[in-house]
Amino acid sequence: MTKPKMFEKPSGVRDYLPDAVTKLKYIERQSLNCMSQWGYEQIVTPSMEFYDTVGMASATLDHKLFKLLNQRGTAMVLRSDMTAPIARVASSLMQEAELPIRLSYHANVFRSMEEDSGREAEFYQTGAELIGDASPEADAEVIALSISCLQAAGVKQFKVAIGHHGFLHGLLEQYLPDQDEVQHQLKQYLVQRDVVGYRELVQELAIDEVKKGQLNQILRLRGGIPVIAEARHMAQEESVRASLQHLELLWEVLDAYGVAEMCMLDLSMVGDFSYYTGTIFEGYAADQGSPVMSGGRYDNLLTQFGRPAPATGFALKTTRLMDALRLNEAHQASLPVLIQYDEWRRAEAFQEAARLRAQGERVITRRVNEEEQLEEVERRQDQQLFWRGNRYQEILTFVRFLKEHV
């Protein structure tokens, strides 16, 4: 193995230059402020957790966890999501807190990916968790909140697809009882959106043509509220009917929030986390092929930490949003003010910089010498005004021989 060069970094991680950090912080600030307005309080957890607690509870596949040993030889992991750490905190440090609990977060998470997959091994998420409420109202709240956060982050066009873990799980068990391996493979095709692979496997099954047709019908259960009525004709198990009723009530609440038009039902959806138990959802932006937001209900996770409680939540794919974000004109107004000064008016320039910073402006100060003053005069005569690619929103000059304000 060759020694890495000084400028190289591990596969799957990235450096964030100032422009990217500006976007990342903008999304973080806008989203967390939106969550705060909905009553969610921010929490921070450590990047490193015990493998036997948070690592085992995480829905991330074991081979995708970053594992390490501490000085005692205890197995540790870098957190692969924020849901399991928050479940740990809610069951320990916050065990006396009255339910429901509303928490928000912004954090980097780590997942080991194949080097040639193009997936990031470290990325950022901004999200919220609502713990202690099993109702459709709670699911609708976090979906409506996720929509508000996407809007606050500057996403113009998007759609939130909503499904239910219990519906698909129950329906496959209804049509393919005791065929766990086949059910798992069908779910994998649905996770990967491999319609061809799904249909081919259904066609190979040793079941009658009616059941094959019904399994293929799952792929078409997408759209508005009429999808639920269509799905009821397929549902025989009580658990499947209960999941449809939950979705119907959920849709009513979303309609009351005024966000139903931004949502659609997709009953072929399979959550990619094993701890999901009920409603699942994903947000898709118009110019992004992969989800920019995902979430769902996980009513059994807190039981693993000794505090049984229903819960639901979501996470914005903050890094993915950052790559798609185009800063608007209002955000461009955050460009700094440049204050130029010479040694005779240095104190006056610093006083003006302090005044502007107290008003919330970003200010850069720069000393100029006599030669640069002459160049500045020439630039003014040419009407160039030292803008240099719109690096500054304004330039103030405090020198003995030039006017104060450009």
C-alpha cells in the first residue's frame, strides 16, 4: 500500500470551501429556525457511540458502520444516523421528561461505502424527532414540518411521497405466507425502484395468476387519496386495513395543514431503515434524482433503550440540498463591506467597522499605502470602483486624500 500524498484525503469524504460552507450554514440556520418555531429544541450528541448500544440499535447494515476500539478494547462506532442516539438520550438523560418530546438536530454522520460507489462516507443531516405520540396527527406534523423546512431552505419545487410499512409488509405476507426470502427480495427491488426485476420475480413465483396480478398492482398504487380506496379491495388482513385507515386520517390532517397538494401516496414505498414500523415518506426535489428528505415512524426503537414509546421523525439530506442550492438575491446581500484606511485614519475606520458589525454587517478592513491610493484614484476615474467580481456589497475609504464613501 502506497503512502498517501500530503494533499490526498480518504475516499468518500470532502473538503468544504467557503462557498459550500455558506450554503451548508444557510440550510442549517433556516431549517433549525423553522423547527424552533414549531416547538422543537435542538440537541447535540457525540460523534462516537458504543457499538453494543447505538451501533446495534442503528438500522445501518453492520458492514457499513465505521468501527473502532477505545483504549480498553471496547467496540465503538461513528454514528451512522441521529435517530438511534436521540432514542438513547430520550430514554436516559430525558427519561423524566414529559411526553411528547420534540427535538431537532444538525450533525455529520458516517457510513462506510464502497470506494467506487460515488456515495459519501461522511455527510450532514438536519432533522427532527417527535417522541411519545402514535397518532396520525403526529405523522402529519412531522411531514408538514419537513415541507416547511424544505421551503425555508430554498427548495422551490418538490413532492413528498408517503407510504406505510405495515401496508406493504402485511400485503406481501397475505399473498406470500411464510416466504420470507421472496418477500425480502421483492422489497429490495422496490427499494431500488427496479420495476423490471420486481415483475420478473413475480412472474417466476409458483402462485396463481390472480395473485401475480395483485402483486403487480402494488406498483400502480400511487397518487392521491383515491389510491386508498383502490388498495382496500386488495386488503384482507386486519393489519393492512389498519394501515390504510391510518393513512386516510393522516391525509385529512395534511389537508388541514394546507400541504396535501405537495404530497402523494405511494403504497409501493419501502423504507430503507429496518426500524420503521408505520408511516414512511420521502421528499423529491425537481432537479434531484435522489431524495432530499426522508422519514418515518419507528415505534419499537426506544424499547431497545428501556423506555417504550412511539416516535416519528425526518431528516433533510443537508449535503445533497447544499449541492443543489442556488443562493437568491436576498442572500447575496450578505456580502461583506470593505473598509480601506491609511495610518492617519485607522482609528476612525475601525470605529466605523465596529458600528457596522454591531448592526449585523460583515466587514473586512484593509490598510492601503500611498501607491495603492493613486491606483484607487485611477480606478475611480475608470468607474471600476474596485468591485473585482462583486466581492463586496459596498466599499468605504478612510484615507487622508480620498473621499470617505465610494
